[in-house]
Amino acid sequence: MKRITVVFILALFLALAGAGAEAAAPTLAVRTFDNKTDSYSLSPPAQAITDMMTTELFDARLFTLVEREKLDLIAEELRLSQSGLMDMSTAPEIGNIMGARYQMTGAITVYYYNASGRAIVVPWLAGAAAADRTAYVQLDIRILDTATAQVVYAAQETGTATREVSGLVTRFGGFASGNYGGILAAATRDSVIKHVEQMKRANWQ
């Protein structure tokens, strides 16, 4: 009987400790990504890409995410700098309004699909050859600590895909439904996953 009681208490303690750790996750506000590509033939679905990042962050349990409705109310107050990512002078104040310890801004800098059936040179990948039906998506992400106005995460990650993944189009929406919709969604997710994996190695206090 005593053994059962000890096991029960231990299990309860571990469950409460896990719940406390989850509740202690810092709060993050994710702003809709900006399109910084120079492509005229393909327009990246910024909201769908933002949703994909938000979903992966939620699954990773790294942050407590701020509701989009709350972000929409003050979106006009946030002014982006010329670099297209963050205005350091207003971000802390807006972060306090949202109750978010961190803010994420992102830029879509490459959104490219090749279906030429022949190898090509991709300058931003140092001359890498692209095969038939290949997509590249590059996301430039920064996270600002609103308490200190310091950038605590800044990275560019390029995602690639060489085949269509139709399930991603259905799940996230916004991506084109043609031959290149799934492959661009898969390349986007590849970039997102790389960012999230980097964030997992950071110390979020």
C-alpha cells in the first residue's frame, strides 16, 4: 500500500512539474511575414507561411503564442525599419501592450520554383544546381526581446523540395493548387523546420 502511495505521489509531482514548465514558457507574438522577394511570377502567401511557422512553434511548445486577434488590434502601431524586419524604438512598448516577452518578424526573401527539366544555377545558393521540379524558399527570421530591445535570434534558412506534397497545401492553405503549390509548401516547411530546430537550441528565459 505504501509503495502504491509513493508511486502515486511521485507521478503527481512529475505531472505538476511538467505543467509548471509548460506554463513557464515565454510569450511570443508572431507578426505576419513580409514579402521581400523580387519574383513577379510567383507571389508567396505570407499569411499561410506565417500560419505554418505558428503551427510548428505551437507543436514544439517553445512559447506561449499571442492570439492573432490581439495582434491585429495594434498591427498598425508597429513600424518596420528599412531593412523590413523590426523598429527597435517602438517594439518594446508594443510588446508590453501585447503582454509578449518576445516578438517575431519574418521576411520571405526567396520563393522560387523550377520546372524547366534542366539544371540551372541558383546564385543565392552559391551556384548549386537545381534539378527538374525543385523549389527554394528562404525565410529571414528575427526575434526581439521586448524587455531589453535586443535581437535574440536572427537567421536565414533556405528550404528545398523536389517533389509535391499535396497534404501540406490542404493543411495550411494559401499555396497555389497547380503543379508547384505542393512543392513550394514543402520547401517552405523545410525552412520553417530548420528555424524551429535552431530555436530549440536557444536559451529562452
